[in-house]
Amino acid sequence: MKKINIRRLSYKFKTDYLTLNNVVIFIAFVIAGNWVWGSLTMMQRNFSLQKELDDKSRQLIVAQLDTENAKLEQRYYQTDEYKELAVRQQLGLVTPGENVLILPSNSASVKQADKAASTVATVKVVPISNFSQWVNFLFGTNNKKISK
């Protein structure tokens, strides 16, 4: 009895489900699924590469600002004003008629001078809208707005 049921089920399966149309549709779904999976992995790879490119461009901007700052600092070290200040500081020399005033380290003017000396140049990145980010991502354009 069980053999007959198994034979009936196998016959019904072969005639109802294992038709040429069903096999073709199954193969088409497999191909479509593979294409979708490949597209998603490629989009993920493009996204990570775009992120890496953005990081490198920010690093380039910071490096350019550092070199500009170093050039300005080098020009400043060559000026007579810096030479005079360095001689005054290292040798303790003063100009005639000048008095030296030593302030305590906790005074307001010393704190303000320390704060002014520790300022750092910043790069401001203007936020891009979500739509623009998608357009940049999908079409490969690079319309970033970076202000100094």
C-alpha cells in the first residue's frame, strides 16, 4: 500500500510540478537571484571605495593645510620681528626704557595667551543632501562642497 502511495505521489509530482515551464521558471529565478546578489555586492563595494576616497580626500586637504601652515611659519621665522622676539626670550634682552613684568601663571592674561596659542585650523565640510549623495553614488559624480 505504501509503495502505491509513493508511486502515485512521485507520478503526480512529475506530471504537475516537473514540467518544462516550471523548470524554465525556476532557472530564470535562479539567474535573477544571482544577478540581484551580484548587483548588491557591487553596490556595497562601490560604497566602501567611495568612503575610502572621501577619507583620502580629507587627508589630502589636511596635508595641504599643514604644508601651507609650515610655509607661513617658515616665513615668520625669517622675519626681523621673530628674531627680535627670540633674542628677547632666550637672552632676556630688552629695549631701552622697557620694563619687564612677570605675571603669575594663574592670571587671566596668561590663561588667555595660552588659549590663543593653542588654536587649531579646522576644515568645515558642508553637509550634502541625501538625494545628492545617492546621485553621486549611482552616477559616479563627485560634487562635494568643502569650504575652508
